[in-house]
Amino acid sequence: MSDLSKTLRTIYMYLVALVSVIVFIIGAVNLINTSLETWVFPTDGGSYYEDFSWQCDEEETVSRWETTEECLEYYEAQNAKRAVSNRNRDFAFGVSMTVVSLPIWLLHMWFIAKDRKKNA
């Protein structure tokens, strides 16, 4: 191989290894964050959707529910489902990023080490 092709190959290998290790770190941080939020610091569904009283006004309560309490129970159940769905999505995102990027990084680092040994 010519010197230019060797240089381009080396640059490519290091860039792919860098990008894949960055993706791995992002996925691992996402997994750690989601795990901590799930098991160490659990919440009841998050604070963003906690106040449902504005959704249970008099007109909507009369048309869909018997009482305001039924309306509040409905929105709290929806909030709990949303929290579980978000947590599952975050886990899937973190696992997929780590599982895909780790072999790519290891493979490229193996190629880099092989090329360095061959050139030494």
C-alpha cells in the first residue's frame, strides 16, 4: 500500500474508534442514569405531570366521569403508564447504543493494534 492509503486507513480507524467509544459512553451513561432513577431514587412518575386538577374541570368531569376523583385517578394512571413507557424506552436506547458500539470499537482497536505491530 502507498503511504497515502496507509495514512487514510489509520485516520479512518481512529475516527471510527473514537466515534464508537463516544457512542458507548453515551449509552452507558444513559443506562446508569436510568438505573439510578429506577432503583436508587424512584419517583411516582415524575413531577412534570403531577397537577391534574386543571384537566378535570367541571364540563369534562360531567361528560366523562362521575366525580372529579375519578378524573384525577384516570390521569394519575396515565402518568404512571407514561413513566413506565419512558423508562423502558430509555433502557432500550442505552442497551442498543452500548451493544452496538462496543464490538465496533473493539474490532477497530484490534485492527489498529495489528497494524501498529505489523509496522513496528
